[in-house]
Amino acid sequence: MAGEVLIDLVTGPDGRFDARRGGGPYNAARSLARLGVPATFIGRTGDDAFGRLLRDQLAADGVVLGVAEPSERPTTLAVVTLDETGSAGYAFYLESAAADVDEDAMRKALPPELTAMHVGALGLIMEPMGAAIESLVLSGLPGDPLLFLDPNCRPAAVPGYGAYRARVGAIARRADIVKASTEDLGYLYPGVPPQNAARALLAEGTSLVLVTDGPRPARAFTAGEVLSEQVPAVIVADTIGAGDAFGGAFLAWWTTHGLGRDELHRIDLVRPALRAATAAAALTCTRPGADPPALAELRARNWWPLLPLLSAHSVSPLASAGARALARGRLPAA
């Protein structure tokens, strides 16, 4: 996970601020780790009380901090305002620690066995981090891992739309999976219906586009099919971190079952991954702040689907072996 880490200062009805851990890739890394997948977070924290709070949480969740040395700059802040539905609006203070990562630091932080890379959010805006992520992706990641892009657009933080749109487009063309909300697609493709924007991303080279739409069904677009998945009904505390948990859970389910880019066209495999992702996002919404669920929580609700039994000729050898092991009861079942 490469991108920003920050503190969300959430405003309450009484005007007080509640400091909560946040940042899209930071939240996604924690989501992966809580779902049992080894995760490395590639970003920099500040050498202050907020930075220590953020680092301690990564350690508690079992996430490896790829850039261990903190920045001398202060921790990045976001001021969050919640509306009556729990949806969040953001204002950012970005001249801070999270941006303080160059390409050399990122390359040194990459784990030796990299199977998937998640990039996006404010990490694409903040410099030098944004340029570092773009260069890292376009020059080729070691081991050719699955690339997952979540732009998580924050228009108020974008310094120049043209340059930002060009960067997102360049990375999207290299990405295997793009996850975007309907709001993201509306910002990247003004005036274009979400389904048409998703198809435009597919036409430019992405294999799978995941589209979230708040409490409405999430959709998965492949070159030939569209899949829709209902979001579980929950009582919403707020929506902070829900999209990050969605992306983390999709990657967790996919990689846990040994799947890669060759299986992204398989709608029968995308379906359970999408179901796991919507469930993780919904459960995150039931508690304040970005607090993604653990695997045990999803399994307790039967919200972590099994891998379908697959024919060996239709999937990669690793995925086929995983399916056979699951059938024999040698892998954890939901």
C-alpha cells in the first residue's frame, strides 16, 4: 500500500474535534492485515504524538511500516465534517509528513515477495510522493504484481485538475483493477454516466472496474459483463474508511485464494470477492472512524464467502491448488 497516512479531525455537534487515524492506503493496509494478509504500508509518518499514534496502530494490526524513519515535518491532517447521514466531507492540510517520500525510499520499502500493490488517494496529489508513485508504476514494479488503483478523489485538495487527471489516467492504464466511487467517476469523467466511465477505463486497459455507490449496490465491470452486489443493511455511525475497507477486503479475498490477473475476467470469482468487499465496507460503517473489520467478524456473520470449486484448466495453477485444498478442508472456511 503506497500513499498517505493522516489524522482525521472529526468535528462533533458540539464543535469539538475527535482525532482518528486515517488515510486511504493506510486504512486499506490495516484492512488487509486484519483479514489475515501480510501487508506493508509505504508512507511516512510525522515524528510527533499523532505520528506515534499512527505507527502504534500499524504495529497493533500487524502491518509492516516500510518507511520506518519518521519525517521532521508534522503529521498530515484532515478536518472531517459529517452530515446527517454520516457521510463525510474533508478539508486537508497537506504540507506535512505524508508527502515526504521519494521513489528511492519507496523502492527500498517494497517487500521481497510482492503479489499486489495498492496505490491512490491523496498519495497521487502530494509531492514528491505523487511523482514517486507514478514513476514506480510506469517504470514497472518488481515481480509484476497485481496493481490496484483507488483514486479516492478529493477535489478540494487537487492543485491542478489537468495534471492530476493525466496522472490518474496513466496509472489507470497500467492498473489491473480500478476501484472508484460514483463521485470519483463523476470527477474524472464529467457529465459521463458511471457505467460509461467504467467502460472507458476498461477500454483504456484496465481488466476490472469496481464501482461503489454508498448504500446502493456495488458493481463490477469486466470487458464482457456487469455484476451487481447488494450492500448489507447496517446502522451507520459514519462512512469514514468504508471505501478503503472495500478495496482492502477485495484484495484480501482475491490474494488469499491465490488468484491473480488471469482470473479477473471470471465473474464467478469476482462475485464472492465483491461480496466480501461490500460486507467489510458495511461493517466499517457501523463504528466511528476508519476501523475495518477482522476476518473473524465477517466469518461470524457468514460474510466471508468460500472460493467456488474450479476446474483446473480454467484458472491459474495456484488458484486451482487453492480450490482443491479448500475442498479437502485444508484452508479456513467461512
